[in-house]
Amino acid sequence: MATGELNPSHYPAQRAAKVVQHYLNTRYGSPYRVFGLHKVHSGHAEDVAESGRKYLLKISVQEFLRETVKNCTAEVFFPKGEKQASPEVRASCDELLQIDSKAQDEALYQRYKMNQSLVSAEYLPDSHGNMDPDMKPFWHLGIVAASFVMLSESNEKTLYNTAQVAQVTQLETENDQLKFNYDILLHDMVSQEIMHWKVLFTWSPSEGVKVLQKEQLPRCHCGRLPNKN
């Protein structure tokens, strides 16, 4: 692995920056606030004794729903060891975090907390990239939940995106938390593999997403993935 200054467009810097995206979504993401990597401006990598590798990054991050782009600085540490450990992230994105989605999140929460018919949907988005507008918040919620998986599974050889929510099932509300079971398809841009994960989690505006269980499932045929062409 290269050390010193990195080419911002090459994989080492892009992989580390993508981890920052996942981190931001796990900490601050919601059905109406979803973050994505916009651009890597600079990157520096250095070995930390024999414990791992540290990346220092200057990036810009986009909040997708509002198409707002703000600058961030971040530090990503990939630990070494026989057993893979999650990357450690520190990020400073103060302007980005000023984006307020509380009113929209609360309205969604109240609507589905008292909903008599529990949400059930599949293929978000469908093979043509389309979805019912009412389902978009649940697609965004799937990205946030998937970010917990992608953050824990990321290393210096991966570059994960959320490809599709294959299925979403709302369960009975517990302790004022909306509860969901999601089947999520992840795409590793490096290996081109599609990975299938089942994630059980709760969400509320006050508590955010809390992952209760996550399990990797056998590889799927994925015949209805969105067309990227």
C-alpha cells in the first residue's frame, strides 16, 4: 500500500473516503438526511507502527436530498490483525451537520408509528431505477442501516455502495421505536461482488437507527438490480 501523498482519484484515497461516508450516515443519517461522497480533494497515508494504517483526508460530502455539498476533514484508521476490525473514523463536517431534517423525520415517524397497516415493499429501487415516492424515505433508511454493515466490513481492499433494498418489512412498534427487517444488497466496486445482508433495526427521530441484528445471507441471483447503464 502506498504511503505519503495519495492521488485523490485512485482507489486508496477513494476507499478511505467512502468509509467516512458510511460513518456519517451511521451517526447522522435519517430518512430525510443521507450523505454521499462527492469528491476527494487530498489524501495522505502513513503506517502507524505495526498496528495499522492512517489516512488523512480532505473531502467534500453531499447531502443527497438537498443536493448540498460541504467540505469535511477526516482521519480514517484501518487496524491490522488476523481478525478484521472496523475502521476508526474521526470527521469534522460542521456545516454539513447543520442541515435540519427534524420536522420531516418527525412527520414520518408519527405517520408510521400509528399506521394500521405495516409497511411492506420490495426492490427499492426497481430494475429501472424507479420507486414509489412514498417509499423513498424507506430507501434512505435502508442506506443508513446498510452503512452500519458497510462500515464494519470495510477495509483497505473494499469500496462498498448500497445497490438495492430487496425487501423491507415493518414490524410492530416497540418502546416507541419503529422496527424494521430489511434485506439489503451491497455492491463492492472493487471485486464487483453483490452481497446480501439481512438487517433488523429500530428507528426514531430521537434515537436514530439502532441495529439489533445483522447477518450475511447466501449470494443472491439479483436479477432485478437497478440497471447502471
